Amino acid sequence: MKLVVWWKVESGIDNMFKVDFNTNEFSKEEVLEARKFLNGMIKDSRYSAKHKKCLICGVEGDICDSHTVPRFCLKNIAWDGKINSFNSLLDTQLFDSDSGVKNAGIFRVICRKCDSKLFQDYENNDAYINKPNNKMLHQIALKTVLRDIYKHESELFLFDSMSDLSHKMYGTDILPFDVTKRAREVDVK
């Protein structure tokens, strides 16, 4: 697949890596093929990171798409129902530069009941008339931590997929060390 060729991994200072997503040299068909491939890998990693049990109550099932930022806030900053994402700064055709309000900043590690009960102050439009209180700030902090857990686990699955692909194509890993092994060693469950 040409996608791996597009990832021009260059060794830099202290073995840091730069990935170049410049697609100017490629046809629309090649860019479309790469977009489908990348989006498929990302979708699969997010699906794999979805928890079976709620991290708050431990009940199995009914894991919801919880927004880090309340939906009513996202609707206020949306343009034609879309929210700009970090990808808009990358200046590449490989990733969408925006997301619909429904999918912006979601994570899948808690059940619907905990999401609506535990964050009711934070997700109440009327609560923003006054300065946020400590309870709301704690709810915001918890939402951020839960999102980070989901994001971290999703990235671990993505690294595994990238590593498997690299082994199939080149017989070697794309990174000089086992990133996922190290990440899992320091992961606090």
C-alpha cells in the first residue's frame, strides 16, 4: 500500500520522529484510498477501545458516546453543524478537518446512567449563568481524565495495527522500540 510510503518517517533529535502527511504529489484516487485505509484503522482502534463495563459503576453494557464538552456548548460554537478539529491545522487531505457536533470529542468508557447522573451540573445549560463552582470543575476534570483514558487505549490499539502492518509489509517494526509495550507498562488501570 502506498500509504506507508507517504509516511516519510525521519529520524531526528533524540530519536524523535516526524511524519509527513503531504499529499500534493498524489492523485485524488490515491488520496481517497489512503483516507479510507487510515479512517478504517482509526475507526477500528476506537471500537476496540470501547469499554464493555462502565469505569464508574462497573455495570456491563449500555456504554454511551459521552461528550467531553457538553453538546449544547458545541452547538454554540459549531459552524453549519461542524466543529473544527486539530486535523485542520495539519493541512492534509488524509484527515477530515472538522467533525459533526454528534461526534466531536466523544469517548466510550462510561454508561448512560453514570454520564447523565454524575455530570448533571456540568451538563446543565442553566449552571453556566454563574461562575462554575468546585463541583462543576471536578466534573470537568473527571470528564477530561475519562476522555484521556479512552484516547490512550485507542492509540495503543492503533499502534498495534500499525506495527502489524509494518511487519507484514517490511518484516520489521516502524518504530525503533516497542511503544505499545512501554505504554502498557506505565498504564495505570
